[in-house]
Amino acid sequence: MGSGYAKEQCRERFGQGAPAWSGEKGGECSIYEGHMKQLGEYEVSRMTDGNYELRRGGLVVGSFKEATVEKDRVIFPLSRDTNLEISEKGRREVVGPEKAMLGGLIASDGGSHLYQRHDRRGHLRAEFKTAFDSKDFELIDLFDNLFESVYHERPHHYRGTKTITTKISHKGIFFDLNDLGIKTGPFKFHVPREHLDDVGKRAYLTGFFSGDGTLSRCRTPRGTRYEIRIYSIDRDGLAEIHQTFEDLGFHPHQIYKDNKEGEYYCFSIPSREHERFIEEIGSFKPNHRPFFDEILEYRERLRRKRSR
């Protein structure tokens, strides 16, 4: 997973394309003009003019030009990679994989800040800044492409002694991310699980691990041991990351304090789930990719050894 164009990579990794109404998706369901799909208290139907109406209690509550239908839900595109999801559970706004991954990157090594200062005339001024820091240009490139795809704005770069900062000042973008609670304070973050489906959760974890994930190897009398760990200063935020892995069916080890790394908390992924982690989550960090290849080769050697 190199730098490249973020939208194409997200489509390739998470199977997401442009929203489109389909009368048949995997043979799961069909909706035609004049027909309705009932989802809890909501009804979805395609009208003769090609639009799609959303009704609740017989009243029209929305009209959309596009929709994606699945077995247990219908997705209507809104804006800024946010969609309206209608299911048996009701309605909610869910973010797409690009915005979810962007949120994971910001939560790991980024920030969304509101600064207030007085100008020369004594008037109080507000500055809204969204930024991401990294020493890896591939991650900077990934952030910029995701940002441009979601918000149609290109951040500016500021080069430091060890890292590159990509940053933009934009009030609307700040409040859009603030509504999701991406950053809740200095070194504090929130996983917006209430706005993430499974695809979004995987994308968020990919972004977060690309920033705050580590890989290690050690030799033991029983052989080589590999570890996939996730670190953070914010224990509460890390607990939400831990829960997100559990939502997806992973079985992460318990969170513990790692005094060797300073005031950090971390947890690791069981070795039996390393291959699944690499396949479903992965990372865009350059030095992670060869390590993943090494883990996969090691797991394959173990399988061949056990099959003899």
C-alpha cells in the first residue's frame, strides 16, 4: 500500500465505489419503480422520475437522486463522504471509508484545534486548524489525498527538523470533524463508532495504526515471536480502539501500561489473528509493509512445518 491516490486505494481495500442504486446486489434484494422496501418504520421507494423517496409513517421525509441497496439497509449519499443509513434499527449518519481513515490518522498523529486571540484592535479572533504530523512523506501524501477527496481542499505543508506538518485553516471542516468528536482535547481522541459501519471501522483502524501502530520481532527458545501493538497516551481513547477491534470479531489482549515507552498504554493483537489483521486492517506506513511480508512468510512456514 503505497502513497498513490487515496480514493482508488480505499476502493481497492474496502470495496467502495460511487453510490449507485441497484435493483439487484448479490441477489439479495430488488427494488423497482413503484415498489417499496420496508425497513423498520421507514419505507424506501423508487419513483417514476428516477428519484428515491424515504417515508416514515406515510410522510415523505427525504428525496434522493442516488442510493445503494443492501440486504438489511439502504444508503443515501449526503456530502463530505457522509451517508444516511436506513435499517431496521432506524436511521443514522455513517461516514465513508475515506473520511473514517482520515479520522484515524488525525486521532493518531494529528489535531483539530480552535485558537482564540486578540488582534491589534483588541478584537477576539478565532482560528480553526486541522493538521497531521509525520516523518513519512507517504503518510503526508495519504492524508492530503484523503482530505482533498472528502473536503475538496488541499492542506499546506510545513517542514520541521524531524517531521512534516500538513495543515489547513477552515472553520467548516473544523466543525465537521468536531461533530464527530475526532479529537476531544490535547492527546485525547474519540472513535466515532456510532457513525461507523464495519467498513468504516476497518478504515479508521487502518488510519490509526498507520500513525500509532508498532511491529516488533524477538527471538525466543521456542522460535521467533512477532507482535502487532497499538499505543496511545490516552487510555480512554485506546479503550475505544480496543472495543472497535472487538466489534469486528478480533480478540485483542488487554490494555496495559508500558513504562518502557513512557506514559503510554498499549495492547497487542493475538498471533493467531495476525494474518487477518494484515488482510483487513494493514497500514500505509512504509516500514510496516516489509514487516507484514515477513510475518506472512513466517506463518506460512509454520503451516508447512505442521503439515509434515
